[in-house]
Amino acid sequence: YSLANPAAPLLVGQWNTGRYVHECQVVTWNLPGIYNGKQIAFCYSEDSSGGGNPRMEILDVTNKAAISPISSTPYTGSQFSHQGWLSNNKLHLYLNDELDDGSFGGARTRVFSISNLAAPSYLGFFTSGAPSIDHNLYVKGNRIYESNYRSGLRVFDNSTPTAPTQIGFFDTYPEDDGQEFNSLWSNYPYFASGTIIGGDIEKGLWVWRYGAAKLTFDYPSGLPAL
């Protein structure tokens, strides 16, 4: 869609080849090669909204009237290619599969090399160690912020992009970490203030800051501070 007139977005192109795209990320590619300066879409897709043949699709969407596929990548153990995000340097991609957790005993977020857009390669996976389902994740700098349903917000350090390690979490569903579709669904870590927000299916909005816990007190006028 063109947002030249934000009040009336205009459809200017589409990719419709019988594939269902659940989510996607579109970036302007700024690495050397034939795609430098192009607009590239990373799509997480199935045969239908019910699933089937999960893949990561990479498209050149620079020409909206003639969107061009670059690659279509399956992966072992796939169930439902749900969502993903690029590393800060655009050399790696992290993909969460929403329905494979039962096969592995818990969340397993895939890591791909995308240095060659025409032939991405699977490098491994990382996990929080909780049995809950991994869901929407976003990368900011060398941090991955991942919403994991019943185990809440999980924060990973990806200074080593192929082996992210958990460095913090906030459990929004302390009752258990079961593989159910409850609690923290998504998050947004991109505010300049450093504030992180999360959307919880049952509990609504969560607001956090990452770092050491702090306690502050406001005293009524005239009372001494303790």
C-alpha cells in the first residue's frame, strides 16, 4: 500500500501465489551485492492459514507491480512458520515456529544465515529452557526480545549471533510455563527511552525497563525521607 495519502492507503502491488503469509518484515537492503538498495521482504508462510509446507520466503518488493521471489526455504521439524526478525547487521535471521514446541519439549527459535539471500542456510537454534511456546520476537542492537506466551518476556544477548543466550526475563503467567496460547503475545522494544511494552491476551498492557531492579518512594510534603 502507498501511504502518500494516509487517510486512504492505495494498493500498489501484491504477491499472491497461493501462499498464506502470516507475518513479514520489509527492509531496505544495504549490503554489497545485486540486492544492495533493494526493498526486501522476509515472509513466514504456509499453504493456508491452517498450515502446511511451512517456509521462509524472501521477496524483492522494490517494484510493487512485479514482486519477484528470491528464495523459498523449508526447514527440518517445521510445523507453522510464524514470525521472525533480522539481526542488527542483517547477516542472520531468527524464526519462531509456533506449533513445533511439542516436538522438542519447549520453545526452539531457529537461526539462519542470510548472507546469500538466494540460498539461506540453517545454523541451529536457541531456547529459553522453558517449555512454553515461542512467539513474536524483535531485535534491537545485540538484544532479542521474545514474547513466549505463558513464560512471558524473554531477553537474549545475541552478541554471538548464532548462539543467543538468555540474560533476563519477566514471567507474566507465573502459574506455569505450559504450551498453551495464553498471556504474553507480543512486545515492542524500540522506544528511544528504553521502555519496553508487551501485549498480554488476558492482562492487557505491560510496561518494563530492562536492568537491575530499583525501588523508589514518593513522600508526602513535610515528611522526612527514610
